[in-house]
Amino acid sequence: MNARDEALDVISRLPNDATMQDILEELLFKAQVDEGLRDIAAGRVLSHAALRQRMARWRKSAGR
């Protein structure tokens, strides 16, 4: 399925009273999920432990 058809599919599942903002948010959400799935397939993932370490460093650098 090409990008246009995927967008039309997402839009067709929204209620008839969906706003332009609703449509854009749904399309952005789909794009982000698709990107995440590509990252997983390419092995660009972190373990839970690695993420906890990264978050701890971030919190420390933010003064928390």
C-alpha cells in the first residue's frame, strides 16, 4: 500500500465530524508508529535496563 492509500485508510476510519487537527494527529501518530516499527526491524532498540540508565543520566543532568 502506498502512502496516499494508507492516509486515505486512516482518514476513512475517523468519524465524519473529525476536525483537520484530528486528521493531522492521526496521520502523525501512524507515521510515528511506522517509524518505530522500522527501528525495531533494523535493531535500533534499547533494553529496559539501558533505557533506565539513560533516563537516570538525563534526570541527573536536568538537576533532578
